[in-house]
Amino acid sequence: MQQMRIMEILRYGCSLGMLTWNTILDIRNRKISLPVTGGGIALGLLMNCLERQITWEDLLGLMVFAVFGGLSLLTHQAVGFGDAITVLAVCVILGGKRGLSVILCGLMLAGIYAIYLLVCRHHKKNEELPFLPFLLMGDVLMMAISFRMYI
């Protein structure tokens, strides 16, 4: 139990660090750091190998990456390919189910904010909205919910 909690803290810490760095870059430059994201993927794979075997659940990350990557290609980068790579990293680091929870939470937060911008601020519907800040908020929210279960 204690070792499992330590690995979970390491996983969330790794994803939090990677997402924070990439969120700053995404807001400032509309780019992500491939070395930081690739390092997150490598650390996630290492943690998966040390903690347990790679299971079917881990393939969820590849499926979500394929969806985001496909959206990136179909929309001519309206959904950035960097978002797809970061989504893959989150799923590899946290595992399939937890990663998918973070992504869905981030998508819901982004959707709520987009509706707010459209209705209250009268923004145009094709205006750019960086996704990584919402992914970071989803990560923090899921981390808080996860660690709340231990208290």
C-alpha cells in the first residue's frame, strides 16, 4: 500500500511538472517542449515497467493519442499535434484510466470556458484556445480527488 502511494505521488509529480512547463510554453509560444514531453513518456514507461506489467489499459493512451493526432491532421493543426503528444505523455505517465480521467476533465473545463467566452465575452467561435492549461487543471483536480481518498 505504501509503495503504491509513493509511485502514485511520483506519477502525479511527473505529470504535473511536465504539464506545468508545457503549459507555460503553450501560452507564450503556442509550442511544447519535445525533450520534456519525451522525457515524461520515458519516465512513465520506466515507472510502468518497475511497478507492473504493461496492460491493455495502457493502450488507452495510444488510442487517445490517435484520436487527437487524427484531429490535428484533419483540422490542419487547429487541434495542435503538440496537444496530441502531451495527451500521450499524460496517459503513459498516469496509466490509461487515470490519464483518460485527466483528459476528460480537461476537455470539460475547456468546453465550459469556451461556452463562457462565446456567450459572455462574445468571442468568435474560431478563435484559438490553448488546451494545455485545462489539461493541467484537470491533472490537479484528479490528483486532489485521488489523494483525498487516502485521507
